[in-house]
Amino acid sequence: MSPFSGLTLGIVVTYLSLIVALPLAALVWQSTKSGDTGFWQSLTSPEAVAALKLTLLASLAVALVNAIAGTVIAWVLIRDEFPGKGVVNALIDLPFALPTIVAGLTMLALYGPRSPVGIDVAYTRTAIVLALLFVTLPFVVRTVQPVLQELDRELEEAAESLGASDWQTFSRVVFPNLLPGILSGVALAFAKAVGEFGSVVIITGNIPFKTEVSSVYIFGQIQSGNTSGAAAASVVLLAISFGVLLLIGAFRRWATRHHA
Amino acid sequence: MGIRVEGVTKRFGSFTALNDVSLDVQQGSLTALLGPSGSGKSTLLRVIAGLERPDAGRVTISGEDATSVAPRKRGVGFVFQHYAAFKHMTVRGNIAFGLKIRKRPRAEVRARVDELLALVQLQPFADRYPSQLSGGQRQRMALARALAVEPKVLLLDEPFGALDTRVRGELREWLHRLHDEVRVTTVFVTHDQEEAMALADQIAVLHDGRIEQVGSPRDLYDQPQTPFVMSFVGAAAQLGERWVRQHDLDLKLEPTAGALEARVERIARLGFEARVELQLAGSGTIWAQMTCAELNRLELERGATVWVMADRARVFAESS
Amino acid sequence: MRRLTLRTVALGYLALILLGPLSVVFWRAFEKGFGPAWNAVTTPEALHAFQLTLVIAAIAVPANTIFGVLCALLIVRHPFPGKGLLNALVDLPLALSPVVVGFALFLLYGRTGWFGSWLSGHGIQVLFALPSMILATAFVSIPFVVREVVPVLREIGTDQEQAAETLGASQWQTFRRVTFPAIRWAVAYGVVLTTARSLGEYGAVSVVSGRLAGQTETATLYVSDRYENFDIVGAYAASVVLALMAIVVLLTMNLLRPKEGVH
């Protein structure tokens, strides 16, 4: 290794350790401090379990909706032409660019009391789903778009010339090629939803056992000084995040397995 | 029967790819669409396949008007230059695709696929994926896939363009034998005149969106009707108003009536043949082609003066 | 026909999920007129909050950019043992809850934390002060430059760099004249993403900042502070400013987005 790359390695590792690795190590360390039983107790407290269940269910539901909606939107943006398409395409990134707390506030304004469209779902689980749908919108769309763009039109022409109908061409030729992209996007959306805080903390009212998600539960535990409770739940979320990353890596390898 | 194209015009924006093109392809024949890039040959093939809709004109396949019929209903088999292989399916899966689409019984599909695997000699690769095959093997798979549904017409778009020279030659031979066996009306697109001459019963030469000439390889070579055809199918040189093939130039050592004076600039011996580059006395250069035996007989050297006879030159009338 | 249905479904869904919320922010902010809204965002606390947000971004973004380029170079050009772990750590902030991030920092720099005790002994305050907020923001926005640059670096390959070397260029010269020009649009796009994430960060800074009004409140924290104090106009007015910033980011993103021909 040249001295330059040795130096680079040093800088990179130091920075990454300082910013990411050490804080996470401190977290894992903290969760072991209360011992096995203490950790387990915090982990299985009824409130924590309820929050986790709600979080996972809502995130899964949102991931599935995005799988379909995101693919349809990506399809329309790549294959269709209509005036204003460029604007619509740009707007897809809005949930990423907009601070989550602002998103939460607007959700409240739109779907809460004094709603201009008459929908009041504040302090309900529906609100969670709506907020999560907003913040996870870009993920599947943006992972599917490049795959669709790259897809060789000749494959579809070949299928057509062999007698396939539009649906058969989509389901047998196009979709199998899109699947890894869809799944990567779904995994990212799921991870984002599981960890989401800013957009749900206002509109849901954070009612324990009803509308409290894990991230809010953890925040509450920190504020009341219950460090072991917060640590246990945090480690769970950390494990889920790692798991999702591994899954995405697997999808990526799966996607390239048949490439020449 | 066969294919009939009448008065087809196709535009892409302000670019006219095909301009009032008409062509008859005989049932069971092997026809080449030959021309340089941009001549419209691929567009014509795609119009026949239904992958492009013409702005004017008619396409008739096996006696039925196919002009507004979708590709999937035309009964055409299409082979792409870059194979368009379904990467996520095995070779077997690719070949079976058309049959599975038509919901044929599993046993029938399997039998037909086995038959085709034998025909294209890909049996050992049946359960491999396209990414594990060479270019030539992928193209054979693509052919088998197209033939599986017994098309009325087989269309190939520069099928050997992406392959290296040796493989190209092998596949050419192989396509010829296949056509003899299967006897389906076949049209293929190429920019390689040697390939067209070697394979086709009939060649249509395209240039700037029009058909310049249609005929057998021999007709096109011996009786070209335009300068373009003469210089594209074989090689030709222009002497004033006349066009002559380099191997039709006679070099004389003595001044001769009707011959042009020239000086030998360079001699290249290319195995069996030789090229003699000449500087014409008036102006301009030309090269003559002859066998090395003839060259030896003339005992030419650089700087020597010769007289060039172009008896077999031809003149072309102004074409529209 | 099917195309129209698909288009209607897609656009309908987008209108429901996206446009509604956006237009409502503007409506609620200016409900009582432009004056009150303007006043709300020009209070000392508000101005301090926006200033703080920008200061944090001004530090976190360049740091992450330099790190991002170096890290990408390392990953693509100089494989080393443990690269997988490095990759995982770099990508983790994308998948991790911001509250967990804040909490981890809280543990590290708290009074009983590994660094906390040493630092407070030397009078350096990290938690409930600017440094922890910068660290939190840097954590959550770390992946973007790396992820944008890595595929581009991979794609351009080493040929050009090797050519430069044979022509006598030093490593730095090669980087400056050959490598960097090739990746600059990817870097730019990554910077925009990093900035967006930094400006919008809420969960992690919420935990580490202590939310002291006028001192350790970023713009996003200010918004929620106003809301909790029933200052609706104030909350939405500040949100409008953030939304406008987001729209600028959006436009920049779409201008720079890697397409065929951008680089």
C-alpha cells in the first residue's frame, strides 16, 4: 500500500470510528451493563413490546404499499409522456428534502382537526401509516427507475414477436428484471419507516400501547432517565437496521448473478 | 405468397428512413437487405416485423395484409443483433417461451424444445443461463427461440454483427444449412456484402431509404444498375464518366489506342493477389488488381510507365 | 387506455400523499396574513435557530464530503481487510433511527460515558451544546457522498489514472487533474443530498441538544418548540422557510441527478 493510501485509510478509519463506530459501541456496551436479566426485562416490558409490534406492522404495511405504488409511479415516469412530467419527477424527492418535523406538521394540518379535506385521523394508527407513506415515497421509485431505464427494449420486442401479450411480457420478462430493484427499495423503505421519528411524533399523539412507535418510546425513556430501557429498545432497532442492510446486499448480489 | 412490401414510407421526425420502398420476397427464399448504416435496411426489417408502423404503404405476409397487425399476431420470428436473451431464464426457458405463452401442453413443449436444441446443437447447454454462453451460442439460442413457434417468416437483424470473424463465418455456414433444412422464408439485414453474396438467393441493396437494385448476387455484381451498387457490391473505381472494376483493368507495357498513361507508384503482394497503385498521367490515382502470376509476367517495378485499358468499364445513365 | 389508467392512479396517489401536505404548510403559515408570519420567523430565537442550522451544516457537510471522497477512493481502488465492515458502517445511517443515533452519542459523551467524563473534567461541553449537534448531523448524513462517488469511480476504471502516471504525474496531480474531474458531478450530487439531510435533521439533534431555546435549537427544533407552545403561526412560518429550502434542494438535485450525459 502506498503511503498515500495508508494515510487515506488512517483518516477514513479515524473519522468513521469517531462519528459512527464509537457511539454505536457505547450503545451496545450500555445494553450489556444492566446484565442479561436487566436487558431482557427492559426488552420485554409491555410498553416496549407494544411499540415494537406497532412499528413493525406499520412499516411492513407501508413497505408493501410502496412496492406497488412505487413501481407504478416509476413506470409512469419512465415510460409515459405528459406535460409537467419533469415537475412530478422532481417532486418525488420532496419527502427526502423536507425535514421530517415539517412533514409531521403538514400531516397534522391536512389530516387532523381543522382538516381542509374533512379527514381527521390525528391520534390514530392511520396517521402513522399516512406519515410513513409520505417519508418512504422516494425509495422504491428511485431504485426502480434506473433499472427500468436500463432495461433493453429489445427484450420486450422479442417477447412481443414471440406472441406475448402486454401483461405476459410484463410478468414474464420485465418484472423478473425489476424485482431486485423493487426489493432493495422496499428494504430501504422498511428501514426508514421503522426508525422514523419526526413525522410521527406530532400527529400520532404518542399514546402508549396505541399510537406509540419504537423511536418515540426510546425518546420517552431517555427523557425519563431510563437508560437501560432506551438501550434495550435501541439495540433492537440497531439489529433490524443491520439486518436490512445485509438483505439489501443480498438482493444486489442476486440481481447480478445472471449478468454476463 | 412470401412477403410483399408496397410503397412503404417511414419517417422519424424530419428524417426519412424509408422512401416509397417496394419489395417482393419469394416464399421459402433467403433474402438479404444490404446497405450502409442509415440506409434504412433495419427499419424495413422492423416494418415487416411490425415493430415499426409505416407512414404509408402496405405489407403483405403469406397473402394476408399485415400492415396494421401487431407483431405478436404476424407470425414472424425475429432475431436481434445483440440476441435479446432473457437473462433470467435458462436456454431451455428461452426457447420454450413462445410455446408457453401459447399455453401448449408441457409434454409438447418439452419435445419441441429438445428438437430445437438438437437442431441448433445446444443440447449440453440446455439448463445453462445465457450469461454462461458464448456470443455464437447465444445467437443460436435466439434462432431456436424464434423458430420454436413455427413462424411464417424469419427476420434477422445483423445477426452476426456482434460476433468475431471466425465465429461469424461458422454461423453463416450454419444458417445456410439450417435454411436448406427448414425452408422458412428468411430475410436478413447486413452491411457486409460478402455475407450477403455468400448466403442470399436474392439481395436488395438499400441506399438513403430507397432500394437501388434487387437481384441475385451474380446479377448485382455483373450487371450493377447504379454506381452505388457497383461500388458497394464488390469494388469499383471511377474514370471520368466511366466506372470499372479494379480487376477489369488491363495494364499494357506499350502505348495502346484508347489506353490511359500511368506511372506505377506502389506494388503490394497480398498472397494470391496483387495490388498495383497507379498515378494517372492526367491526374488522379487508381489501383489495379491482378494475380501475382500476372504481375510477374508484366515484370513491373516502381516508377515504370504503363498504359491502362478499361474495356469493360460501364457508363450509368443519370438516375432519378 | 391502460396507459391512462396507470397514469391516473400514479398521479392520484402522488397528489394525495405529496401535494396536499405541501400546500397546507403555506396555507396555514399565511392564514393570518403575511405580517404575523414574517414576525414569527424574525424573532431572535428564530433567527438564531436558522443561523445554528446553517453553521452545523457548514461544518458537517464539508467534513463528510472530504471523508466521502477519500472513503470512496479507498473502497474502490485499495481493497483491504475489513472492507465489508467499513461498507456496513458507512451505509448504516441510512437505515438507522435518528433517535438511536442521538442516544448513542448521548451515551458516549454523557457524564458517565467513555469520553464524557474526560471531557467534562477538562471543561469541554459536548452534549447539550454545538459539538454534539454537529456530530449527530454528521453521523446521519455520512453515506451520501460515498454512495454517489463509488459507482462512478468503479465505472471509469483505472486506465486514465494509469496513463497519467506513465506521463509522470504524482498521485496528487493525478487526483486533481484526472480523477476529480471525472467524479465532480457525483460529488456535487452527493453534497446536495448531504446538505438536505443536514438541514432537515430532527430526531438525533432532539436527543443531544437539550433544546435550550435561543441556544441549542436548530430550525427544525424551533418548529417543534413553537408548536408545543401553541404558536401555530410561528411553527408553520418556520416550516415555510424550511420548505422553501427543501424546494431549492429539490431543484438542485434534479438538475444534478446523474443521467446519461451529465458526466
